[in-house]
Amino acid sequence: MDGVDGVSGLRGQVGVLVMAHGTPQRREEIQAFYTRIRRGRPPSPEQLAELEGRYAAIGGLSPLTERTVSQVDGVRAALERRAPGRYIVAYGAKHAAPLIEEAAAALGGTGVPAVIGLVLTPHGSSMGSQEYFDRAEAALGGAPAGDEARPFIAVPPWYAEPGLVTLLAARVNDALRAVGAGGGDDQSRYPVIFTAHSLPERVRDEGDTYPQQLEESAKLVAAAAGVQRWQVAWQSAGRTPEPWLGPDIRDVVRQLAQTGDVDGVVVCPIGFVTDHLEVLYDLDVELAAVAAEVDLPFTRTASLNDDSRFIDVLADVIMAADVASVADVASVGDVAQGS
């Protein structure tokens, strides 16, 4: 898509805050990073050693920051091409510098009247993207803007964006070919498993729609890819006493190997848009070892990273949120004039 209907009528400048998880930039930062994730509780020596070992297994550190910065740079350039001078783009991370609050303050300092917030995950949850939005909005609420706080516009879950569905479907088909699947009925012997980061099961009881979003998202991609045999599984659950969303992807792969009607398996980490620890270790190392143990050929879909077509999807959802917010303001004005 080259633009969003209504963009030609936009005037002035708007801030865009792109948010992601963040990761340590140096080995010396791993302990502080882990402590922050644990909400101020330092990890035990054993826990720290395990995390350091995971980073070592993927080359020393996660490429998440490098990949995310490239995505943000791409979004900045795409928005500038479509609406020159309209958007000021900043990046903020949940657990690493620059923090969300720092990036939001920097945008506030530019004097923009509003900030659009985008979290680099297609699905929304109370324990995930909402925390990013809350932190950004709180930081902007403390920034002076005349006598009022700056409006914050949160981009809603965007997993159903046609461009994203098409991209993921193409990656699923590429992975099926790579693992040896042919066309037609042959695909049923190569099931596709869509994964995302697990959350505590209580989110479902609290009415969080995250599990339903994942199911809908997987259904859309499977249909676009022409895949009949697929399911949703979960990965990267936290190590806490409470139960987390399941089934776990490792258990699913073990169970599939026992059915006798599977020749290989494709995993599509549909909840992630970048190469990082949960993909490069949890899938490429840990899950690959499980698949080898049960003698089941395994591959995963390629991450989106800074694919220009994915960057266009991100620009689309940002501009759609911008157009919608302008329309909302206009409709409020129309009501006010008529009252």
C-alpha cells in the first residue's frame, strides 16, 4: 500500500513512538537487564549463568536492538516518503535504553500536539502491549503542552492487516517447501504450528483476548497459505509457580512425533516480528534439539525483521491510526457546533 485514504488532508506534525522489548547491548549489562525484567529482584547466580549461556548459544548477545533500530529507521523513511514533514519518529524500549519514558519525553520536547504509539507485536494483551502504552501515556501526561497533556493514540492490535497476513503466509509456504512438503494432501503430513509468547493462564480468566487473537491470527495466515493442518501452541513461558498458557510447543512436537502420520513440522512464531532470544534460542536451539531427539524434521519461518514489505505494514497501521484520530476530532467538532 502506498498510503492511507485521507492522508492528503493531514496537516501539522505528529509524534510516533515505536516500542519494543529491548535487550542488553553488552555482556556486562545482562545482570542489570535481568534484574529489571524481574522488577528489581536480582537473579540468582544460577539464573544469571543460565541466561548468559543462552546468549552465548546464539552468538553472545541478541540482535534484537539492531533489528529493531533498523525497523524504526525503515518506518521513519516510509512515513517521510508518504507524508513529508508529518511524522517525528522515536524508539523506546521496555527494559533497555532508550526507555519508553525517555523516548516519550523527547517527543514531548518537540512540541508535537499528539503521539501515536506502536508496539512491535501484532497482538495486544493486558500484560504485554498495554503496559507499553500505559508507560508512554503516563510519560506524555507529565509533559507540558499548554495547559493540557498531549493526546496519546495507541495503535490497536494489527495482526489482521492484509499485508502482514500475506507476508506470513508466504513464509509458511517457503518453510513447508524447505522441510520437504509437497502440494495437496502431502501437506497434512507437515503440520504448521503457530506460536507466541505464553502468558499466565489467569489473563484468560480476566477477560484478556490475547489467546483469541492468536487463534484468529493463525487462522488467517493458514487460510492465506492454503494450510489445512495447523494449530496454536505457546512458547517461552516464565518460570513461576502459576500455570501459563499451553500447550507448550515442545510438548506438541513430542506428541506429533508419536502419531505416526507426521513427516516433518513447521513452526511459525507468529507473535514475534524480529530475530531475538525467544526465536534464536527457544526455537532454533531448544526446540530444534527436541525435534532431533524425536527424529522429526523441523524448520521455522523466517523472521520479518526489516523486510520492506513489513515496514510498509507498520507505516500503514500508523497512518491509519493518525487518520482515524483526526476523523474523531473532526466529528467531535461537528457535534459541538450542532449542540
